Amino acid sequence: MLRLLPLFYYIFIVRGNSSPDATLCTANVCFTLHLVKVSFHVANQQCLGNGGKLVTVRDIGELGDLKSVLLLNKETYTGSGNKFWIGLRLHKGNCTISGASLHGFKWVSGVEESSYSNWKKPPRSTCIGDRCVAVENPDLKWTDISCNNKAFYVCKFLFKGMCSPLLLDGPGEISYNPPFSSRPLAQDLNLTMLPYGTIADIHCSDQTIYSVCKDLNGVLLWTNSGPFCASGKQSCRFNNGGCHHLCEENEATGVICKCRDGYALGDDKMVCSLRDYCLNSPCKHKCESTSTGFYCACPEGLELDSDKISCTDVDECLENACGDHDCLNTLGSYKCHCREGYQMINGKCEDIDECTESRCQQGCLNSEGSFSCYCLAGFGISPSGQLCEDIDECLDRNVHQCEDMCVNTLGSYICSCKQNFRLAENGITCVPDPTAESSVNCEQNKNADGCDEVQNVPHVTSLYPQSPNSTELDYSSLNTAKENIPYKTSNNTGASVPRENYLNNNLFLICVLGSAIPLFILVGLTLVIVMCRWNRSRKNSKKKIATADGYCWVSSGLEAHMNKD
């Protein structure tokens, strides 16, 4: 927190189109008030162009600095409805964050984010437009408005340090050109300190001298320290005798500098500094000195107790600091414990994308704080909710449409037919197989036309690809394979399987039977012919026997002749 050090303050009013209307400086920082209403973008560019940035309000101390700057022009500060830009903005494309102290807004100066906030009401929830923050007098509460609106603004400039004003020892004039102003500032504004880099123009009656506030061997000094325009004798008539506050002069002591109430004369006997009222103060933590006294302050996470001396802890958990997550209050701070499905990232509970952790076997859908698995067609989710199990479509007649037989496969099914039938083109019904008659010759003549086609029908073992040398499914290509299955449909209306994709398991039996039947017919015909001929010869023999019995036998005499021989 920046401390106001009135010893190093200087206040001046400058009127002009491009110069500040009021300026306040401490030991290392200056603030300029600009009473011309411009958009947030223009205000930010004006501050950047002068080497500064739009004012920040990150704690109670910076809020006090801003209030001190605005009080330099009391009429403007107390005017009704006057708004002043501060450097807090929500860029287009970023969303407001409920529960966060800054609600997703960021300081355009690039300083670290802070937990301090002073919202009049929560900013509008949006992700599609630029929103900027302005404060409105006199309470200086934060309000988010369109960045195209117009308001006054305050710039902030950080410096290495300050230099004391130069002295005149006679008639002359000094003008200062600080880094943040385009117009010179006159010496007669009772300046007390000037920032690093200020250029001074000293105009005496006979010469013009230049001096710059620079770092000389680790100390900020003027390159030409004066005094200037010497008249031979110091007098209160020239530059107040070099005194910061009051100048007294007499012949005996010469010039004597004195200070106003609440200030003490420094070692140089000219500059007055604010009395340190914090010496031996009763404050338990911090003490801030003012022109009239002091006040106690507390570090971040604590608030001033009713006794205005000690500090008590602020319970951030009562302010919903962790949103919907568990909150543990600690002294001066708090801790958030994220619910399941969230993890702590940069002090905030962010959703875990479980789908990146491959928790599902097939498909995964991430949701806020959780996830769910789903399976492809032909599979059902297991009781664990993460694995996918094959569905046997053949068990349900309402699922498969096969006319004859159904064979379950991984993720689907196929239809098949009995012997001498084959699947029709629709892959469901069975029709007579015209190749069954010609297959009789296949066993005897393997080169016959059509035999190769019948014998080389591919055997379908799985409709899903598998990883090489593995029995596990290759789920990376499962979607493509599933879409190319012609017989699997999600509306249970049946399937269509090309006939060339199936194997006739009875092919060998058909060929054997086709070859044996003609042989059986030939053997039968031979037996019939043999039987017919045997019956005919038998009838002829009976006729011959019957004819011989009807005649008498007459000897030819041949027997006697033969006996004689």
C-alpha cells in the first residue's frame, strides 16, 4: 500500500487541453487528474502517451490516494453523477467469474491481481462485450459500464524519486517541465517536490539556465543546483526567501524559515515536513500519519476493530469467497477445498476434464464436475458405468429380423440359412441356392465353373477390427467399422448382408451327395436289367421242357453201333 508522505507532496492546478487539471505527488509516484470526459480507450492511451497508466485501486491505501487527487478539485469531486475511469477492464471474449473478488476483470497496467474490491453491485454477467470500471463520487464505489461511455480519468506515474525545487537568490523566474505534462509549470505554485526527469528553465535578467532532476551517484539531484539570479543578499521578497512555508526577515538574523502548525522544520532550515504522529502510537498493526494526526490501519485480510486500534480477522467464507466449494477461514486469509470433479488451479477450483484421462472404454462426455460414458450401437453400458458389453441381438426376435438363423457377432449379428438355401440380397430372407445342383460335380471336377466361387466364400469372424497380435478391440477405428456394417441398424428394422460375405458350411456334404446320387441310380438300373433278363431266360427254359414231354423218343441205332466199337 502506498503511503501518503506529505513531506513530498506538491499540488498544483494547470488548465489546458493536453495538460492535467490537477497533480498530486508522493515520494515515488504522481497522480494527474484530467477533467475532460473521454472513452476508456482514449483515457488509457492518454496516460500511456505521457509515460503513465490509468490509476489502480488495489487496496485501502490506493483508494486514499485517489480520493486525495479528486479532492484537489472539490467542485468536480462533490458534483452529482461524476464518474472517473480506473484501469480495470473485462476484455471481449472473457467471461465474468462469480465469486471472484475482481469477477474476471484485470488491471490494464499489468500489475498483480488483488483480492481487494469495492463493487457497488456485482458486474453484469457477460462474455461477448468489453466492460470497463468507473468510480462515482463521493463513495468511489466500482461500477461496470460500457467502455465506450465517457468519463473523467486519473493517470498514475511511478518515478525513481523526487528533487526539491530550485531556489532564486534574486529577481528571476523558474518554470518546470515534468515528464507527464506537455506544458511548463510555474515556480509560483509553491511546489515542494518535482519528479525524476523534470527539466527546469531558470530565467534571470541576464541569462537562461537549464537544470535536470537526475540520478547522480545514487542520489537524485539537479544537474545545476543554484541558487540562481543572485542579488547579493537573501530576502523574503525573492522566492519567499527559499522557505517552504513562512519566511521572516530582520537585520540581525536575516532570513528565518518557519513552518505551519503540524509541520516541523527540516535539517536544511527551509523545508517543512509533516510531524510523525505515528511515533509511540497505540496502533497494533499499521499507523498512517496525516496533516492533523494519525489513523490505524490493518493488513489485507484483517479489518479495524471497533476500538480503532486493533485488527480483527475478516471471515472471507461468509462472503462466498469459494463459491459452491468448501471454504476454510484462516487468520487474514482463507482456503478453498474443491468438490469432487474439480481441482485447484491458480487459487480457483476448475473443472477436471475426466475424458482426457481415458476413463471410458468407448465414448466419453465431460460435464461440470463430472462425466458420463456411452457405448456405440451394438454395445450396452456395464454396471460400472465405464465398460461396454456386447449385446446378443439374436436373443431378441424384435431386434434381429433373420428369417432362418441368427449368428451374434461383436457389436452386431449376421443372418444365415439352412442347407441348399442362401441369403437374399436384403441379408434377411432365405432363397433356394441355384448352385446346389451344380455342386455335385465339384468334388469330381474341382476346376468346374462356379466351384471356385462356392469353395472360396470368405469366412466372417468379426465385424470389428482388432489390434495386431491382440484379441482386444481396436476402439480407435471402431466407429468407422461400425458405420460400414451393412446389416446393423439402430432402429431394429433388420439388416442386409451380401451373399458373398458368408461361408456355406455344408459345401463338402453337398458335393459328396451330388456325386453319389447318380452312382446309386446307375447301380439300380443295372440291377433292374439283370433281373429282367434272368426272368426271361427262366421262362424260355420252361417252354422247352414242356415241348419235349409231348413227343415219343425213337432210337436212331447209333447207340448199338457205338457199343460195338
